[in-house]
Amino acid sequence: MHWVVDKVPDQSLLNTANWKFIIPRLYWNYPNDDMLLNISMASSPVIRITSEKIEATINADMVIDVVDGMEIVPVACISVVRAIKC
């Protein structure tokens, strides 16, 4: 599964100007540029079902891209592991 996030309710979250105090170098290199979140599943989810509970583990990679003029530049990659139990 692959998902590109380019629109969010607060669109300023996907602009480098909103991140200038969190990651100053991002803003210095790409002032006031739009960003995209490129989310991909690293592997299929692992689901375990027993008589007492259900567990799932999801592995995903999120690449932060900056739209610099007509070029899309990947600037960071975050790997996420999410475990769910119920």
C-alpha cells in the first residue's frame, strides 16, 4: 500500500515555514516550500488471533518530500512500527 498526503485540514502543516522552529535547517534550505508525506507499508501486517485477544503489528515508512520549484526532494525518512492489542 502506498499513500501520498498532500492535503490536510490545516494545510500550513505541509509547509516548511511551519517547521522552522522544530527543524531550522529544513526551513533554511527550503524556505516556504510545500511538503508531501509519502507513506508506504514496509511489509504486510502481522495479525495474531487467540481465544483471549487479537494482536496486529504494522510496519510503515514515511518519507517527507519538499516541493522545491518543479522538483520533489526527499529530505527525511521515518520508520514506524505500530502494535495494536485488543
